[in-house]
Amino acid sequence: MKNLLRLKHGSVSGAGAVIAAPGAGKQIVIVDILASAATTLKQTDGSGSVIAYIPAGSTNLRSGISVGANVAVHSTAGNVTITYFTQEITAV
């Protein structure tokens, strides 16, 4: 189980970058999302792959959403706050 004391928060007012890419060998894992309006979370600069469609309100995840290796998170609308942690990617 992950150490939840290392949770971080990223936020944006309107469309734009919510969380910067964590760096080589790491990935973002989203655990909670607050949104003032329905939005789409996308990878990279907002033109990347869709991570998730998020309704307005609070979205508490029972299982985190892994975003991908060294990928940023962008929102397409509304005010968004994301609770997340970064995870080292190890070879299996």
C-alpha cells in the first residue's frame, strides 16, 4: 500500500495544466478530483490522450488512475483540483 502522507495537490482555474510531468521514471496516480464543471482530463498539453471524463463535483476514487510515464495532466474546462501522488516506475 502506498504511503498516503505523500499526497500532493494540483489545481487550475479554467482550462489548462493541472499537474506538470513528474520526470523520467515516474508517473502520476490520481486519487481524488474536485471540479466546478464537467471536464475532460487529458495527457500532455491538452491535445494528448483522454485520461478520464469528470462530472462536476467531487470524484473520490477507490483505485487510483495511473496517468502514464512522465506525462502531465490537463483539464479542458472548469476549476479543477486534483489530489495525487507520484510513483517510481520499476521494470517487472
